Amino acid sequence: MEKKEEILRGLRDLAAQHLVTRDEVLAAFDAGPRIDTEIVATRQTSISNILYYVGGAIVFLGISVLIWQHWVELNSATKILATLGSGISAYIIGVLLSRDEHLEATSRAFYFISALATPLGLYVTFDSAGLDAGSHAIQSLISGILLTTFLLSHLASRKVLFTLFSIIFGTWFFFSFTNYLVGSNPHFDWRFSAYRVLFTGLMYFFLGLSFAETHQRKLTSALYGFGAFLFLGAALALGEWEPHQNVLWELAFPGLAFGVMFLSVLLKSKGLLTFGSIYLMGYILKITAEYFTEGLGWPLALVLAGLVLIAIGYLHLNLNKKFLA
């Protein structure tokens, strides 16, 4: 209270000396609360968005549990209505709500429910029709329907949620359809899957890059991170293990990891830096265990590997502080 009186006396003295005007005092008074209000409003919006998505996930969980608990008792029509019907209904409600600017955020919760419930509904529909819903052909059909639906929705409204699920369903379609194409051909072993993961990681990176200067930039950081995780993970796996190691991939991997770390500086991406550092550490440990596990060379190799890991940790910390903090 005394401090308040002291501040008011100071203002009166400044006003008496014509060093401050009434308008300046009112402007300063209005500026403070407005900034605080904006911060509070932003936090409230973020919390509301989280609650919308959590609520949507819980609704989907409730539908899933209902179908699981009563799978035998429910007839096919009821199962389809409870799953696919719920997904379509949620989408329609989302469209209706999005027409009102004040309900735009709420509409995303129903789009989210639709994105979760519709795949389950399509699976139940095909299963009820007597088709093998787990086959690559049906999985390709389900993911293709979902990809088309959400891609067209993305083109129509450019909502980030539609973009995200277009990427998810597109990835699902890519793996299902390529599995359908190769079938049980013995020439396509696990390396085929590794190359597909490598390609997917690369596509995620380029998608993130294309979104960086658009209103979809919220997805950029996640796409960079997932892209690096998939790309480097597949590249490390393709190096294989002694005595079947692939020398080309083993020699190329350090360059790929350092390249990802270099890109993290250019693109200001902590995800690229983090996964580049982690995979480079994993590569050092792999090479150490692969080539230096016998004789006196192993202890020395472990010491050197430890020093290299420390150096990578130091590099990661300094790059993060200097360029990304």
C-alpha cells in the first residue's frame, strides 16, 4: 500500500513538472493489462485445443470399447452404424460447425473423431461383407478411400488437421499398396521395407520444407523430426551387421548423419539436430561392437568411442545454443 502511494505521489510530481501527460499515463495503464490478457487468451486457446483433441480421442475410445465388448451380440448393421456411421456423422457435424467462425475450433474435434472412427468403420464394413480386412488389397482400398477423402478436404479448406491425416493415410496407402504389388515374392525381403522407410523419411523432410513458408508450417518441425528418424534409422539398418554388412551404407552413413546435422543449422530445426546426433552416436557404438570386440583393441576402441560420443554431445550442445536456441 505504501509503495502504491509512493508511485502515485511520483506521478503527481511528474505531472506538476509537466514531464508526463494524462494521455501518456492512460496509455501506459492500458498497455499492461492488454498484454497480460493476450497471453492468458493464447494459453486458454491452447488448453481448449488440447481438450478438444483429448475429448475426441476419448469418444473414439468409447466407440472402440463398445464394439469390442459386444462384437458377438451386435449384428453387422449395428456395428457399421456405430463405427462408420459415427465417423461420417462426426465429419458432417464438423462441416456444419466450421461455418460459424466462433465454432471453428470446436469443429476440429469432430474432424478428429471422424479421422479416427472412419478407418475402424471401413474395417468393420469390409469384415462384415466377408472380406479379409487384414489383406494388403483391402488395406490398400481402405487407406486409398481415406487418403482421397482427407486430401480433397485439405484442398477444399487447407486445414492443418486434414493435411496431417492426408500424410498419415498417404503413408498407410504407400506401404499397403506396395505390399500388395510385391505379394509374397521372395526377392523382396526386409531390405525392401527398409528402402520404403528411407523413402518415406525423405518425403516427410521435403513436405516439411514445402510447408515452412505456408500456413501449414505448424507441421514442419514434426515432419523434419519424423523424417530424420525414419531416414537415418533405415540407412543404419541397411548397413547390416558383420559378416553380412553393406560396406557402401556403412561408409555413407556418417556423411548422412552429419548432413542432417548441417541441415538442422540451415533450417533451424532441433528435431534434425537431435536425431542426427543420436543416430551418429548409435553408429559409433555399432561400429565399435562390430569390428573391435576381440583382443586388446576392444578396450581401446571403447575409450575412443566414448571420447567421440562426448565430442558429438559437445557439438550438439553448442550447435543448439549458437544456432537454435
